[in-house]
Amino acid sequence: MSFQNSFARVRAFALVLFLALTGFWTSSGPASALTAAATVRDANSIQLGDVTYRLDGVDAPELDQVCIDDHADPWTCGIEARDQLAKLIGKRSVRCDDVGPEKNFGKRHRAICTAEGDKVSLNEQLVKLGFAIAREPIKANVKPAASDAKTASAGIWKGCFVAPQEFRTGKRDGALLGAACRSDRDKEIRSVLFPDDLTMPPSCGIKGKLAVRARVTGNIGIYHLRGCPSYAATTKPDRWFCSEDDAQASGFRKAYNCRRPK
């Protein structure tokens, strides 16, 4: 074997090793996956171990979001949507396939998640039950399920609601969705969907207020913890959160005068 051939082989081996170590090939391969016991944070979010994923292609009502049911009564649809997702999972482990970062929700990643033994993803099942709507970007195949749920007036579609994204940002003049919406009751419906005194979900005592000044730091609002000087003074919060992580993932920053209580 000539010196030139030996050198060429050594150089080729070094290149292969470099590409493998830098992840050049793995970046174009299958997305990373994690399988573990699941904790349902809300109808959008599943925690596996210390990793929280948002269901790709899915936008479900927030825990503090109010909808109107088919009897024209206020309905805690966000809690119901979370409970529906928990029911779909039961006590089974869940596999979540990471499909990329979710830039609108902090450091969380989007994922297609499937409960052990199921052939259909939780993303698709939740949408088909009518407890979530389709949202971009979508790698999960949920659009047909979304169309079926709307046609059947399933879940939240049986009543009247605003898209979760519009609820999160306080867009009170957004489109009303659902079979029970009435144009002649527009003002009354919006007052129910955006109540002046938003009810706190159980164990979710962090207050959030939408604030223009928060935009300086790239946020949409400010959150206040129990025991902080600003907590009692923050009346009629726009949002309630169960954890600081949830608040930050929704685009809220901690109040500057607020420190974790001892």
C-alpha cells in the first residue's frame, strides 16, 4: 500500500469521526424521542421527567380560560381539556418525539406524543375530541381531526369560545368560534369569555397582568408570586399560572420587586 493511499484512508477516517462527533449526520436523522411516565401540565403540555413538551399542532384552552357551553353557561373548558388529556393517557407511559423548538413558549419543544399501546397520537386524539384546535407549525397530522370535531360540534365546539392564542394575549375582539355563538349576543358573550374577575384554577395562585412595559424585555406581561409586595396590589389578574415555568412559557416575566418567599 502506497503512502498516498494510507494517508487518504487516515484522512477519510478522521473526517468520518469529526462528522459523527459534531452531529452532522444525526441532525438529518429522526428527531430525538423520550419515553417515560407522564404528568399532564395542561391540555397543551406534557412533562416527561424534567422535560416539558408542547403538543405539536395543538392549541388547547388554558387552565384559566372560560368557554360557553351549549346551554349558554360559563364553563371551565381549560380544566376539562386538561382532564380529557389525562384520561386519554391513564397510567400508561408516553413517548414524545421531539419535532423542534417552540419559540413562542420559552425553552419548550414541540412533540408528537403517543401513549403506550396506541397507534394514534395524543395530539390527534385530543383535537378529534374537540378539546383543542389545530395551530401552526404542524408536523402532527391533526387537520382532518380538527375538521371532524368542528363538524360534529365536539368538545369546545359545541359552545362558544375564542382561540386560546387570543385568550392568552387578551384579544377581546377576536373571532368567536363554536356552534353556540350568536351575533346578536356578541357583547354579552365576550364579557363571559373575558371576565373582569377571572377565577383562579385550583393550586394555580400566580397572578399575571398583561403590561406594555413588559415588551421591553420581549414579554407580554408580568407575573406576581404569593408573598411578594406586588401580589396583594395586583387585582383582577388577566391570567393565573400554576408555576413560574408556566408563566415564563406564556411570555410573562417576574415582577422586579418579587423574590421567592422564604
